[in-house]
Amino acid sequence: METMEFESGQDITKDGEKGEYVYILKSGRVKITLGLYEFVVDGGGPEVFGLESLVGENYTETCTALENSKVIRCSSSEFMEIYGKTEVGKKALESFMRRTAKVLGWI
């Protein structure tokens, strides 16, 4: 697990790339692009992306820093061990499911 910094305009994850890490936003703003949809998240709550790595899949979202941003990068095993049964893990799954449901037209 490590803290990483991304500059404005820099991609954190890219759709189609091998999902190797889960990212937890500490500060800054990130645009999440999923298909034709865009979502903006900030460091105000436990925002997590890259959950595809938990099941060994490629990323389905492109996440781009909109301003200088700090994230915690975890391997899937680190994320599950540390955050899996916490509020951060629960909120991460809810947020990912909400974005996916919106893209699918379910909400």
C-alpha cells in the first residue's frame, strides 16, 4: 500500500487495462468515465475506484485527476484485509454499483 500523487489531467486507471490495484481518493477531484457517462468525485468521503481488480478483471472505468490529487493504492488483498469489512469497503461497493446501474439505465 502506498500514497501516490497524480497531476491534473493524468489518468489513474484506464478502461480496458488490467486491473491490478484499488485506489482510495484522499484529496483532490477525479473524473470517472464509464461508457458515455462521467462522474466527478472528490476527497470529501471514502471514494474508491479500481474495484475490478478484486475479481481479476480489466478496469471498466477511466479515472482522470481533475486537479492535483492524492490516492492510496492497494493491492486487492491489502484492500480486502484492511478495508473489506469496514465502512470504506461498503461505500466503495455502493458507489461502484450506483455508477454501473446508472450507465445500464436502471436508475
